[in-house]
Amino acid sequence: MTSELSPIEKAKFIAAKQATEYVKSGMKVGLGTGSTASWLVRCLGEMVRDEGLQIKAVPTSSRTAQLAREVGIDVITLDEARWLDVTIDGTDEFDADLCLIKGGGGAHLQEKIVATASDQMIVIADASKKVDTLGSFPLPLEVIPFGAKTTQALIEETLIGMDVLGRDVTQRMAGDMPFISDEGNFIFDLHLRRIGNPRQLSLILNQIPGVVENGLFIDICDVVILGYGDGRVEVTDLTNDSHQELRFDVRDDDNIFFDIAD
């Protein structure tokens, strides 16, 4: 199967497979949204089916919930879980401080709620998501529909005083209609090109009336697992200030990963 994947998809798959090492029976697990997170859901579903893994999962979107149920994972709500052992999710960008931009799939509100209700957040990504400075990927804002154009004007005015390179704000569309989040809100994408002070920007954006949440994840991510198309995996862990590089051989017949770094 893996021989049919592109290098980027193989990298995502490898990162997701490595992340399953953090999941043990009895855990309550947050499941992210996006192409990389979907690999994780499939890997965990395989462990549920073949290894008897027993977990309860809180998905961060309706799409993830549907996939989790399809692969046999027990899905519960965050209110039922109350607190999670770990959340594993993808990202659109991350920097050396493990600050993230998320929300390319329009689910960053639920993703941030779930991640902050967890003992640990693990991010899985391919190498293209690692950047020196955040901002190349548009920063999503979830905005309530009422007065959305006024909110957009307030956002544009606020950006004038921010340490960013670009200030274009566009509404995300789904064909000819506005994109609607799972919470029934609009998404506005901020094309900033470079974010000089992510922490300051996050705080100020969330003070604008009509803005529900932004896609900057600051001081939330604990571990980043970075996959490469050639089989390498880098694991950066802020909790113990460690960086580890592994190399895996992926067998196409059974998807088993063998650590050949030692």
C-alpha cells in the first residue's frame, strides 16, 4: 500500500504511525481533523480491530467523527470525557517554539478546545509544515455570521498596527456559498505572509467583537512528530527538551514499521 503513496502522503502516514506509540488502552484521546489526522484515525482503527486497543475518542469535527466510527473507534463527546489524556492532530504550519497555525480545514475552534482540554497535545506533520516564521499559510478566524462584514472591517483595521507583512482578509468560500464551520460560523483567512509576534496577534484578534477564535495555537503543543518521505521521523518534545530522529522501513504487505536507527 505505501509504495502507492506520494512522498508527502508517506510522510504523513509515517508521522501518524509513530504517534500511535503515545496511545494506550484505557485512554481518552482527542482526534484531529485533516489529511494527516485521518491517517492517525485509520492507524488507531487498525489497532482497535487487530490488537484489541480500547480507547474513547473525542473528534474535532463531524468529518473525523464519521471516519472514527467507520473504523471502529468508540466516539464520545468532550462533555462526556471532561478531560483527555492526549490529543493528536495535524497542523498547517509550526515554528521552532512549536507555535502553530491551524484551521485549513475550518475546524480550529473545536481543535483548540479539545487540545486545551488534554494533558498533552501531539502534532503530526510532514516536513513542509516546518517554518522559520509563521504566516505563509493564511491565518483562519472563525467569525459569527451576524455583522460579518463589519467584523471583517474591524479585523483589517486592527492589522494595521500589527507586526505582519500582509493585511489581506478574505472570506472562505465553498463554491459559490460561504464556508460554514461545524458551529455554523464563517471563516475569514488572513493573508499575513509573516507574523512577527504570534502571541500578541492572537490575544488582540480574539478581542474583536464577532471573532470567535483564531487559528494560532500558542503554548498548547507539547510534541511534534515530523515525517519524511524517505522513512525518517523526527520527534521534538518540549516537555523534556528532547529531539530524536528515527528511521523506519515500511513493509507494504502489513504496514509494520521497524526501527532501524539503533
